[in-house]
Amino acid sequence: MLRKFILIFVCMGFVYVPHTAVADTSVYELPLAKILTLVDKTKGQKRVLVVWVTKNKSSARKVVGEFADLENTMPGSVLSISDDTDPLKLREFLASVPVLPYRVYRAKKATGQNINQVLRKLGGKHLDRYPWIILLDEENNIKGEGNIYMDYIVDFILKDAVQ
């Protein structure tokens, strides 16, 4: 319970602090068709799939910070997909935040493709805002999606994991 309280407290109080690390968070280009493969490879534990963009920098900074805290508490729990169309703007944004403890994948789309095609195959709803959050159980069943509060996400990920 204390661990959960500390995580929620840290998530709520995330403030950007310029980092001094030499390395930046890497961006992994991931074709849309491979997103389902990524989800399948991580099967076996509860995860949160978060689809986000850097358009609103303050909102994006908050999102990546909150999920960094969750990933530090429960490694392997965050699948981060950037739906940014411009890889340079994404890299520029990531260079402005502390190095993230999880991989950032950029959804690489061919002409006419969009992330909703993948979400539909996963059994998800139509993404209509960012960040779009999908809670996946150990068997890749969707247990929640949309704009979900961080405390609910933490409860979902840590339930049965913390004694």
C-alpha cells in the first residue's frame, strides 16, 4: 500500500527537470502491422499501451513522466507508441525530457494508414484523443481504454503484484 501511495504521489507531482545525461531516449520506428507483434511478445504480464503525440508539449511531458514512474516501479508494464508523423519533432521533444526507462516506438505509417486500424485488430475502440490508454491483462484482453486516470492504471498494474 505504501509503495502504491508513493508511486501515485510521485506521478501527481512530476515536474520537468532538465537532465544532464549524455544519451537521449531512443526512438524505435515500428510499422503499424508490427504493433500487434509487440503486444504479443509482451504477453504474460499486465501492461498499459499508451498512444500519445508531442503536439501539446506540456501534456506530453506529463504523460511520459507519469508512465516513467510506473515503469520504474513495475518494469515491462509500459508500451509507449508515439503517433507523431514527424520523427524529428519527436526526437527533439525526447531530447528535452529526462531519459525514459521504457522504449518509445513511433508508429510508422504508409499513406492512408492510421493507428485505429491496429487498435481495431486488437479489439479496441476508435482513438479520438491523446493520450489514448489501453489496459491489457496477461492474455492481451483489453480491460479498459480511453482517457484513464493514473491512479486507476496503477491499481490495475500493481493489483496482485504487490503484497
